Amino acid sequence: MTDRYTLNAAETAVQDSDDGLYAVLLARGTLELGYYMPRGTDDQQPHEQDEVYIVRAGHGRFVLDGETQPFAPGDALFVPAGKPHRFENFSDDFAAWVVFYGPGGGEAA
């Protein structure tokens, strides 16, 4: 186990993953650190845990529960558990760190 997760290791893990889109780098308790590199479309479904995306590269539009906003490198996007969300019209270089945390159903507000 390591406590340092590099961009190179994250990109390699995604390339080696079953779907070539997402890889888990750390799973500890309710915490999961992943890296997401969708290509073309984003077909994900709502998740049981709260989630934070930290955009590493690329730009586009982020849809959360029917509301759309632009995103760019360096942005952090919070998604409450169970809310429909997806990335749209994103550039070919789009990639984001992903952090899932907390109990199923999300943290109390």
C-alpha cells in the first residue's frame, strides 16, 4: 500500500482497467479514490455515496440533477449520493480524480 498516488500511476491503472475508463487507486473504509477518463460519452448512473470530482484536464459541461454548468481544469464538483449526473460535450483530454466517501445514501447535510 502507498500513500502517494501519482498522475502516471492513475493513468496506467485506467488503461489497465477492465473498462479503460475508471480505476480505483485506494479503497479504505468508506473512502475510495479513483481516476476517471471517459471517452466520447459518459454513461454513468447515480452512486450510493457522496462524490467529489477534481478535474485534472479538459473542459465541457457537467449536468447534476438536471442543472448544467461548465467545468475546467482545477474545478471540484460535488455530487450528493443518488443524484443523476454526467459529463457532456467534454474535450478528448478530459480526466478527473474521483473521491467517494461516507455511508450509502450520503452524509447528513
